[in-house]
Amino acid sequence: MTSPCVTRRGVVGAALLGTAGLFATAALPASRAYASAEPLPALDPTRLQAAIDDLRHPAATAAQLRVGGTAGHWYGTSGTADVRTERPVTSHDRVRIGSITKVFVATVMLQLVAEGRISLSAPVRRVLPGLLPAGFGGVTVAHLLNHTSGLPDHVGIPEPETAEDVFRHRFDHWTPQEWVATATHGPLKFTPGTKQEYRGINYVLAALIIDEVTGRPYGEAVEARVLRPLGLDHTTVPDDDPRIHGPYVHGYLTMADGRLRDVSTYDQSSARGEGDIISTTTDVDRVLVALFSGELLPPEMLRLMFTLPPDDVRMLDGSPARYSTGLQQATVNGVTLWGKTGETYGYKNAAFSTRDQRRRFVLAYHPTTARNGEESQMVARVADLLTRTRTP
């Protein structure tokens, strides 16, 4: 049994960003992206507020946007954190950040690499004996972190199509080993390192490697190495707890009869290491600042987070690779951004910055549809406003 959000995050979430055309991506070398100085528009508070006030496109209950960087700051909210009480959203409210979790996991893994405790070239089968079949011996730690592993699709997991399906499986529970087993049927989809396909299972395995190397659950390593040093008091790795503690924005789904049902509490076990962290826009912004400023990684490791695979490594649809070690590259209106999107049912997020941190943004909002292909409209509106230089 599975938490249905993982299937959606790992497959549909990637499609929303890539083939749905949310961002036009370009495989620019990291050095060029860092040195570029594309013009940025002045912040327009009225337009930014209108962008998150539109809670019909997509249908959503709330939104908050935090803009930072040397080119200006702005923060705004819209909607309600709880439709029952109509409490407004605040900057202290926690949200499920979905696949932005991968940024935390990749950071810890690169710290361990820098300390000589694990090698990026280490075969996963050697580090985690017994989890992957013999034919998967070419998959390395590096392949997991930049989504070039070629692991097969999941077999035997629910594929929720409706809100009712989501709630039917909301408390399904998997161990990481059980979840990995669903993605080891059949041969590898491609030779590791030759293509790129965004897959959550890569980071489920990465979290298990952190468990093995540190001798403690990956969440404890994230807390000790990232959360405590940065003072991220509102960020948690929930382990097996399905609840969100403290003030939070509720997530909802629209049922067939039109009513909203609260989906905030559900089992995240199949998202362990790839999409289970709970945080705030303030804390996520702090992580971006610390990471991009070199507070968390030495230069040679940080460089990997801004380096895409070679040009001949393409996505399965033939488009340029867009995932580095832990981050994702996107180009909007000629402005190159690095960061990550993330989603679970009732929660959708985007956290991106220019390499020089002139413009940075963290968006968290709360679509109420289980699957309709329109959930990324708000990200597109915001990204356009923050990158498009308009002439008078």
C-alpha cells in the first residue's frame, strides 16, 4: 500500500514542469549561469499580489509568496490557512514542501562526500547490499542524485485518479525497502549516466544511504547538519508521523460532490527522503541563501549542484537535461534560475534563485484538484512577473 502522493510527485510533478512547459529550460553551463547578468524587472507589489490572489487558476484555497535577493524584497499572502475557521495565512505557517526535500538530502550527501565518508562513484549495490538486483550494478550514488540511474518504473502501486482514490489510500504504509522493491522489476530503462529521468525513487535510495553511512535515520542527519546550524526551527522531518504540528496551512481536495475535504494529515512513508519534509517559506528561503552562499558545502561540492550532465545526456523526451545534483535549472524570459519544485496533494511549492541571488522566490500554494494539469499556473504567473522586463 502506498501514500498516493509519491506517484504523483515523481511522475506527474515532473511532467508539469517539463512537458507542460512551465519553464523553458536550457542546458547552460553553471559558470555561464553564474556570470550572466540578465536584466530583472523592478518588483511590482500590485501585480504580485494579484498573481497570488487569483485562486481560481488553479482552484486553490491559499497562497503565499516570498521574494528576496539584492534586487528587492516582497512578501504577500492570500486565502485562508483553514477554511473552517477562515484564519488567514501567516509566514509562520508550515506547509508540506514535497520534492524540495531533495535539496536537503543532496546537501547532506555532498557533505558526507566532502568528508570522505561516501564516494559519488560508489555502486549503490555495494553501499546497500541486497536492495538492487545484480543487473543494477552500474548505478552509482551520483546517478541517484542527478536522476540518471535508469531505474525501472514502479510496479504494483496504486495510481489515484480521483480525490476519492487519494483518501482511500491516505494511510497506506510502506517501509523504504518495500517501496524500493516496487521499482526493481525488469531491466534498467537505460544505461546509468546516459539519459535523465526525474524519479523520486532515486532519493528514497539516497536517504537509505545516509542512514547507512551515518548510522542514524536520514532525518536526524538533516537536523544535525542543516536545520540546527541554520536555526530552522519550523522545519521538521516527520518520519512516520502523518500529522503537521504547530500552525500550518491546511491542504484540501475537492470531492466529486463539490465539497472540500482536508488532506493535510496522511502517511508520507513512501515519500521518505524524496518528499516528506515540512517547512515554512521563511525557512526554505534561508536554505536557498545558505546553500547558494556556500555556508553548507565546500566549493567543489557546491559546484556540482550547479552543473548539469553533459550535453549528450538528454531527458527521455529528447529535451536537454535540467537536473543537477539536487537542484533543477529553469530559464524564464532569458533569466536562468536554480532551485526546486515540490508537491503533494493539497500542497504545491517552488523555490528558485538566480545563481548570484539578485532574485530569489519561494512560493507555496494549495490547489484543490487531484489531477487536472492546471496546478502550475500560479508558478508560471509569478515566475513571469519576476523575470520579464516590461517596457513602458
